[in-house]
Amino acid sequence: MSRILIVEDEPKLAALEADYLKAEGYDTHCIGDGSEVVAWVRGNAPDLILLDLMLPGRDGLDICRELRAATDPRIRDVPIIMVTARVEEMDRLIGLDLGADDYVCKPFSVRELVARVRAILRRGRAPASGLVLDEQARAAQLDGRELDLTPVEFRLLGTLAAAPGRVFSRSKLLERLYEDHRVVGDRTVDAHIKNLRRKLEAVRPGEELVRSIYGLGYKLEL
Ligand code: CA
């Protein structure tokens, strides 16, 4: 049974999330004080964390940073869904590249949250992604088929594939786009993503492997 840690200082919301997750067959544990989170995670190694940003004791940003810096891979790689109270905050969070796996903004539908939890946990158990990147040859294969990518598309895919499921902001992707760091607009990223998607979709019809998140960034789902 997957165990989910709910870090939330609004008791009603924590109880609601726990109810829905239990109904889906997950084991849950709730913590309302940020200062208790890291020690509990180290002792219990949950399968996923719902992490509220604003907490008494210690904020979610700080907690996320410490977990991602841990040496134990069970702690370092634990999936994290960051919960924020303001839409404007999401842009900043994604820009910080904290390594959260997903972001939701309050008020959210608990049903939708549970669906995201399920998607992330399913991904963790999925077999090899089928994507092979050869940095030296600048060659990419998906499901054994060669992808004919431009150098920019290859770099974009490489960046996204370094952390599947994580959201990369446009500005972060822009930084990696050109080796000469030339100045281009955000729309340039969108244009390259569009071409990359088309090439991926030729191998996996009907699948959206590169997902856009609230128009703020992109993530690769394999
Ligand atoms: Ca809070």
C-alpha cells in the first residue's frame, strides 16, 4: 500500500485530503507543523508528499530543498506535489526549479488532486520509458525509432528528460536552448516545443508526452 504524507496546517483540508486518499486505498499520515516534516520523512520514507507552501514552523520551499539535497535516494527522490494558495506564486515556484513533481493551487478539487497522485505513483512503477538519448552522437530514440531532431530540439528534450515529470519554466528552458545564449523571446520555446511534440507524436500517436502546465512551463511525461 502506498503511503502518502499530507503536510497541511488547515486541519479540515488535511482531513478531506486524507479521506479521499484513503477511499482510493492509500495509507495517509498528516503533519501540520513544517518543522516536523523532514524527520518524519527520514524515519518513514513515504511514497509521495503533498506539501503545502505556507506552514507554521518551516515553509514548504525550505522543506523541499532539504529533501532534494538528501543523500538517501528514498528521501531525495520522493515525489512531491507542491500546494500553493496563490496562482501568481506558481510561476515563481516553477522558476525556482525546486524539483517538485507537480503544483496545485488552492482552492483545488480534491478529486483532481487524487488523480494527480495516482498519475505520479503509476509513473514511478512504469517500466523503462523507451527514450534513449545519446549525448555524444546527439541522437535520440523513442521506442527504438530514431527521432530526427534539430540541435535545439535535442537540448530541449534532454533538459526535460533529465527529470521526467518535473515542470521546467520557459525561462529555464530558454537558458538551455542555444549554446551561444542569444536573446530570444519566450515564444521561441513554444515554437520548438511544438516541433518536438510533433516528432514525438509520430512515434506515439495520441500521446501528449510534453505537457504544458498552466501556460507557465513544460514537463515530459513518459
Ligand atoms: Ca498553509
